[in-house]
Amino acid sequence: MKFPKSIMRWAYYDFANSSYYLIYPSFLLPVFFSTVLLTHGYSLGAWGVANAIATIIGVFLSVLVGKFSDKTSKFQAFKWSIIVSFLGMVAISFAVKYALGYVYSLYIFTHAVFILALSLGDSILPHVSAKEDSYEYGGFAWGFGYVGGVLALIIAVIFQKLTGDDYSPIVFLSTAIFYIIFSVYSLRGLKDVQLNEKPPLVKKIFISKLNKFLLFLGYWFISEGVTVIFLFMGIFLAQEFGFSNIEIGGVLLLVQLIGFPATWYGGYLARKFKVINLLGGTIILWGISIILLLFGSGMINLAIVILTGSMAIGNSQSYLRSQYSNIIDRSESGYQFGLFSVASKAAVFVGPILYGYGSDYFKSQRIPLIILYITMVIGFFLVWKAVKKISVK
């Protein structure tokens, strides 16, 4: 299917940022944390604290810089957040080998700026897509990001094999270079797109403060589940299943490969079915994945978990992003997606900390995972209730 040039260039930032999100906080650093840093006085709870601090800083920057970008240049703000994110990745790449004591603080800094870049990137969606196309285009971009994650993961694993060192600087650096190359490609295609607009003379979207609060709370609870699962997936597979780094990488690779067509097709389905019903379907898929993961066994069971999880992880997040892009005024997209970043990332203020320390307390992630899923179900019903009250004229 042929997409407009602006959509393809915007989608390339999802392609680029998935490399960081998959390799740094989901593949390499969690396992590095639970093996290397665990022997230096850190716990799983401390990994949760690092992500919480980074997120608090990141969403604060997203709101502040997002609002500023609406009045100045969204493109320039986006560009510089990408550059600083890249420099942070490079610093981590060398710190894991030569400055171990700085890895923790460097990760917090880099992840915070990366969250800002994500928020600014998301705020571009309403400027490059009509409302009726946003779910399909948004689903494609999110799924396309998985392709970038797959390529970056393959490159990282190849360098692990070549160097014989899972945490060699070149392994981390390969992802940083991948990120900046495709981010710059995306930027070059967006520089002529009008990303700043004047406020409309007549307000077209109406939502009460109460319903907006319920909507954000629902986003929080759903995102909490997705974020925590993503952050602790590598540790779960290593501790509960005894998987090696290569085996964990293989699972993540399969999730990415299945996630691309699943999320793209999920966006297409939004043209035929109510999005809130499709979002509910992803919550059911999450439930199937978690139940099988906790109570099943064997390779067939794991294969089903990978399939259902892959179908849920991208669509649940893509639906939320596209849904929100349709209920905001484009003139304040930077600020509004800063607020969206608070709602969708607020889970990291609490979720990973409680989940990490809960896992330490129970000596397992199983009970915390059940509690986590309950919050996702509650989150869906909050979003469902809020969406029914939104009026668009």
C-alpha cells in the first residue's frame, strides 16, 4: 500500500526509536542490571526507580517543551531532542565497559530525553494525517517500528557473537548509530511539513474535565501494564524460565516480526469496527498471554503467548495514540501530547517500582503480574466510559 511521503517519513521515526526502546531498556540493560549491576548493590526495585525518575523528568520536559514548541518550532524541538538522545546512548555505550558507576545516572538522563523525543514525534501525527486515516497510518507506523526493532536486534546480536561480549560498547553503539541514521532520514522528510498551526476560531471538540481525567487515568492503567511488561520481560524470561541472552533476544525478535503485520492490520480494522471494541480485544489478548505465561508450560504454550502478546502490544498502544490525536486541536498538539505522555507514561512513576519491589518480596514476578493485569482491565473500562462522553462537531 502506498502512503503519502509525509506519513512514510514520520513512520521512519517509529522505525528508528524502536531500536532504542527494544535494545536499551528492554533487552540489554535489564539483563545487564540483573546480572552485572546486581552484584554492585542494586536490586530489581532500583531498576524500577531508575525508570520512574527518568519518566518523571521526561514527561515534565514533554509538557514544558511541547507547549513551547506549539508557539515556536515543533520541528526544531523534535530535532534537538533526537540529537541529545543519541549522545546519551553513545555515553551509555562506553560507560558499560569503562565507567560502570555512571551507567545508572546516564540511563536516567538518556531515557528522560528519549521520552521527550517520543512525545514530540507523536504530536506530529495530527499534522500529517486526516482523522479518518489516523488509525490506519498510526497502526502502520507503530508496526513499522517493529521492523526497525528487528533489524537493530539482529545487528546487536551479531556484534555480541563477533565480540564474544554481551555488553561490549560496540553492541550498544550499533543501536545508537541505527537510531540517529533513521531519525535524521525522518527529519529530512518532515522539515517542509507544516507542524505549527494557529488556534481554530471555533472549538470543535468538547470533553469535560471529569471525562478527560477518566480518559487519562484509563490511559495510565493500560500503559502501566504494557510498560512494566516490556521493562521486565527480559528479567522474567531469565529468572522464571532460565533463558539465556540469545534466547531472550529470540523471543523479542519473534514479537517484533509478528507485531508489524498485526499492528498494521489492526489499524486497518479501525475503518470497519469501533476502536473502543478493538481496544477491548487487545485487553483480552493480554489476559490470554498472561494466564498462559503464568500457568502453562512447554514450547507450544510459549508460542501461543508470543502470538497473542505480539497482537496485543502494538495495537493497544497504537489505538491510544491515534485515538488521542483525534480529540485534540492540532494547534496545541505539542502540549496535548505532552499531557498524553504524562498519562501514558505515568505508570512508570509507580508501576515498575511496586512491581520490582513486589517481585523482590515474593521472590517471583507471578503475583505482581496478575495484579498488573487487573489494572489494565480497569483502565479499559475508564477509557470506554470517557470516550462515550466526548463530543466532536
